[in-house]
Amino acid sequence: MTNIYKEILQAKSQKNKLLAILIDPDKVVIETIFDLIKKINQSSATHIFVGGSSFDGNHLDEIIILLKQNINLPIILFPGNPSQISSEADGILFLQLLSGRNPDYLIEHQIDAVTILEKTKLEVISTGYILIESGSETAVERVSKTKPLDRNNIDYVAQTAKAAEYIGSKLIYLEAGSGAEKAVPLEMVSEVSKRISLPLIVGGGIRSKKAIEETFLAGADMVVIGTAFENDINFFDN
Ligand code: 1GP
């Protein structure tokens, strides 16, 4: 499958909102994966993201194969480092952590990933990844050893997102961090979506249906839900 990005662009142009469920392989218990799959198939999810900041890649292929066999949605890697690449997925968010100044997450990991990616058919989607301060330290901050951007400095965040667009990123991902105390401010989502012409992904700390709707209304094209679904498998039930 190599149409993931094309379909995201199409959804944006038609104002169809997208919902990604983030599966952290570290937290998946193989014995109960079919309960998870059933709930995903009953939800309005449009994409599956697989990844986590500290995951070491163990069992990744096995989990993705099971998800692919049973769910008819694009499976996109959302890796914390190159060990989290699996050729079984459909695509990969090729992330550049633009809020930080750690060369490992700006270019080193990306270079290391090339030899692995060249052996796969994954659709590689360049993504400007911007971490926003969310109340307390998150795993992304800890693992990447970078500081998030000030949640009150909306203009600087919008400028960073626009720089990513000029550099050539295909997606912008505003991230509060998994399990974040506070999600990305709606005012920031709104301003960034106005400044860029790229599809905008927003995730981290979004834990109610109302919050998902508000984030869409503010201008997100795709919302990512991880922890809320992890904590409550019935989260997407009506
Ligand atoms: C994390 O944006 C995702 O990278 C999802 O965050 O786990 O808080 O939903 P949550």
C-alpha cells in the first residue's frame, strides 16, 4: 500500500476528519489482542499508529501481522528510534523532532534508518514533529532529552510548523506527549492549521470524545488517541 499520504491529502481537501489509534507494542498483551482488534473494528478509527518512545522492537512484527490480518486500516509506524521499524507495516512517519535541538532526533536516527528502510516497501512520510509543553515531563521529553516548546508561545510554534513545511515535511504533528496532563491548546491548533497548508495531526492527552471533536473543530485533520483507549477498551463505544 503506497497511497497513505495521498488519502490523507484527499481527506483534508474533503474536510473528512481522521482518527488514529496509537498502539504501544509494549502494552499489548498478545492473549488479549483480539479484544483490542474487535473494539478497533467497531470504532471510527481511520488509521492505526504503532510505536512508543521506549519500546525496543521486540514482538513488533508479530503484533503488526496480527493487526493487519484482522483490521482493514493503514498501519503506520510511529517510531521512537530505528529499532522500531517493521517491514510488516504499510508506512512510517519519518519523524523529525523540530521542537528540540538534539541532533540524534533531527538527523542521526534518520540516517541510521535508511539502510533498514531501503529493504522495505514502507511508504515513508516525512513528518515535522513538534513537542508542546503539557504540564509535566513526558516520555518523549525524557527519551529524546529535549525540551518541549512553550505552550503559551503560539506564534513560535506556528513559525516552527511553517519552517517544517518550507523544509519539505509532508505532515505536521503537534504532540503533547502520551498521557499528557494537558493536551495541545486549541488556540494553538487553530493558529497552526491556519498558517500551514499541510495536514495537521494532533495528539497527546486527548481523553474524551468532546476533546476529540474540539480538536477537529480547531483545525486538526487527524487526532491521535493512545492512553484513553489503552485505559478503557470501551472508550470508542457509543
Ligand atoms: C502520543 O499523541 C499520542 O504520541 C497519543 O497520546 O496516549 O495521550 O493519547 P495519548
